[in-house]
Amino acid sequence: MTDEELKHLRHVLESQFRNNMYTDIKFPFLQSLGIKDIIQGVGNDELGFIGILHLKWANKDNNIVYDNSKEWPVKVKGTWESTWYDTVDEGHHIAQKLEDDRIIDNEKVMSIMHAEVMKRLRKKEFQYLNHYNQYLIRRYNVTVSRIII
């Protein structure tokens, strides 16, 4: 594939990706959720690796006027600037840099989420165990102290 064909293919794929993103109901809220970078690898079995698309939010006027635009609850001002990376290593490097520069530690967030989920599961298990014990006492006059799943 020539450089011109690759450039054209990337343009088409980026346009398609942006269209899907812009029509998503979550789109106007991405920035307020702290999502300012989107990285997407692109390729298929026939053509192989095409590249890695990086869309970065830029808080500046895009000078786009929409005919019959949808009424969003949030008015979006800004644009997503794109960069294509030619190798997986380049894409991995930028993703790692973005992760390292974040002020939120994802590992800590996941640890907190895991602890909360486990707490809720234990609460449900306790409620189930209590209900099951009441049944066993009524039926067989025995109890169960813990259920192992």
C-alpha cells in the first residue's frame, strides 16, 4: 500500500470513528468525565496493522456550524485533534505517558472498587446465609456458618 493510499484509508477510518463517537449519547459528557484522550488501534486481517489513532481534546472553538444540530443538554465547545502513530510501540509509549501523567492512580481506584464490591457481596452472602439458616432451622434443626462458592 502506498503512502497516499494509507493516508486516504486513515482519513476514511478516522471519519467513521468520529461519526460513531459524535452520535454516541455519552459524547457531550466525555470532557466533564475527564476523558480527554482516546486511543484506538486500527487494523484487520486483510490489510494488517493500519495505525493507532489518538484523538486529543482541545478546548478551543472549532468554528463548525451545524445544520439541524441535535439539542444536547450540554453545549460542546472544542474539538478533538487527531494524530496517527505508525507503530504499536509509538502508540504504547503515548498511552503509557498519558497514564503516568494522570493525577488519579488507576490501581488505587480499582483497589477501592474491588473492596466495595467484596463488601457488598459479603453483605448479600450474610443476608442469604441468614435466610438459609432460618429455613434449615425450621426444616432440619441445623445451621450453616459459611457458604463457599
